[in-house]
Amino acid sequence: MIDRPPVPVTVLTGFLGSGKSTVIGRLLRDPALARTAVIVNEYGEVPIDHALVRAAEENLVTLNSGCLCCTLRGDLVETLGDLIARRAKAEIPDFNRVLVETTGLADPAPILHTLMSEPLLVRHFRLDGIVTTIDAVHGLSQIERHPEAVKQAAVADRLLLTKGDLVDAARLAALTARLGDLNPAARPIRVDHGDVAAAAILDAGLFDPARKTADVRGWLREEAYAATSADGHAHHHDHGAGPAHDGNHGDAVDSFCLFFDAPLEWDDVAAWLDLLASLRGDGLLRMKGILDIRGEERPVVIHGVQHLFHPPALLDAWPDDDRRSRIVFITRDLDRAVVTQTLAAIRGGG
Ligand SMILES: Nc1nc2c(ncn2[C@@H]2O[C@H](COP(=O)(O)OP(=O)(O)OP(=O)(O)O)[C@@H](O)[C@H]2O)c(=O)[nH]1
């Protein structure tokens, strides 16, 4: 069998009732998703919409055994493996994309881990992006009360603000500001009644298949984060360094970008990430970076979710003249000082 390029997987998450199915129903009518396999996770009594089933035809897979995050990681591996096998035997229509809808209560991290680490999945699939629906009516209170809602928002590449038709502008602005604290780089997109263009949420990952290049700027969006120079040099990005960027969000979610002017030693970076992941992995909600590694002409890309890091990848070229290493972090109960001091200790041989 000739190996085909890995199939991009979009994970759609969002709190209970925040509009995931409505978004999927709309997306499946978009020609850009004509060859998409959809995996929905039926939790409890939530029925699958008939229009949805018709649109997705045989490529709709329903996982019945409960919450995708806690019970179905094995099933997800099996289901995706099965899709590949059935595609190879032409038992199902060919597909070039997968959309996985999680349950509203799911912590997305275990699903992302499964996608990033299961050998079978890594061979055939690549995580394209994480899209999170946020309910304009209940979003703020869900974020206050439910750690899962915070995580869903924090790990997202794209945030979809649903039900904006039901709230006034002030409330929408308050929610948007809150989301900006939790996840500065994700672009909140207002989506009423599921009305979102596929292009707005697909290809949210680093690699842009259309241009066959890496869209580092669109992926990292470092300018959205509070800048911290990890080399001890000042960086004068004006982020209005108010409380929103100081890590005092009440929920201890912080986001920041570390810059390194000088090339880094790969062994230091590897030891640092290893240590952070093993000691403080719970607090590393999301991390992405582009690194200038000593002895390596090309940039090295890293990214991780909690305890797990994607294997580092080499890009063909730097996106521009800026050769500084840049790493963005979204953390919870993990102070940026701890992150930088851990590296300093490793670099100092401590
Ligand atoms: N007014 C309004 N209602 C919406 C919007 N989006 C979704 N809804 C309604 O909100 C309810 C929940 O939407 P779903 O799409 O089922 O939400 P879900 O996230 O899939 O729900 P669970 O699977 O139960 O977590 C439905 O009654 C939708 O019709 C919107 O933008 N505006």
C-alpha cells in the first residue's frame, strides 16, 4: 500500500450545549468538507441529527460508549484505524480530513495526546487544529465554574463564539476579553446558528497544505502574548502590560512568550521540556515554539500539550529575518518564573 500524506484531524470541543453539533451540521454542507469523516461521541441521550447523518453519509462514526476523553481513547485509536483500513479497501468513500467532536465535558488533553502519540495514528493522521465553541450566554459562568471549560478555551487554535444573537454587545465584549486572557492567540470568531465557513477553522495547524509551506506567523502569533526575554535582554513589545497579561486572572491561567536572542543548545531544551512535562505537565496547557538551535541552519518547531510533546520538526526555512527562538506558553498554576528558572538551572548545569 502506498503511504498517503497524513490526514488532518480537527478536534471540535466546547462545553455542553455550546453549539458543536450545530456547527458540524453547517460545516458538513460546505463543499470544503465534502470528503470529511466525522466522529461524534454520543454521550447519554443526545440524538444525532438526521441532517447530519445524511450529509456525512457513511463516514459518520458514532462512538457510543461514553465520554471520549476518559473512556474512549482506545476507541478513538480503533475507530481511526478502522477508517484507514476501510478506506484502503474502498469500503467507505475516500476521505481526506477527519473531524472529531468531543463531549461537552471532555478535557481535550487526553484526546490530543492520543492523536499525537499513538504510533498508528501518528503514521496516518496529523492534528490540524483544535476548535472550541464558547456559548455567549453561559460561557463566562462556565469558565468560572468548570476547569474543563477553561482548558477547552486555553488549548484552542480557534474559538467560535456561538449564540451571540442572544446577548447584548457588552456581554459579548466581556466574554471576548476573558477569552483574550485565557488564550490570546486564538482568534475568536462570532458564529450565529453554526454559520461558519470551513476555511475559518480548517488548516489551523502549522502546515498550510494549500501553499505547502509552514505558516509560522499564523500558527505561533507570538505578538498576541506578553513578551518576556529569557536571555535577559529587554523586549519592547507593547502589550499594555496590565493585569490581563500578568497572570493574575483569578484562575491562575497565564500566557506568555519567551524570546531567546542567542541560539539554544538542543540538549538543554530537551532536558528543560522533559523536566517541565514530567514535573509540571498538568500546568502546561499548551506550548508552541520555533527555535534557533546551535549547529542547525533551519528552525526547529516544537509543540506540546501538558505532559506530551510532539517530536521536534525541522522547517525548510525561517519565515523571516527574525532568528530569535520564540516559545509561547499557556499555563495554569505554573508561573513563568518557574518555567524560565528551570531552564536557567539546566543551562547553568544546576
Ligand atoms: N440562538 C442560538 N441558538 C443556538 C446557536 N447555536 C446553537 N444553538 C442552539 O443551542 C442548542 C445546543 O446546540 P448544540 O449544537 O446541540 O450544542 P452541542 O455543543 O452540540 O451540545 P452537546 O452535544 O449537548 O454538548 C441547540 O438548541 C441549538 O439550536 C446560536 O448561535 N444561536
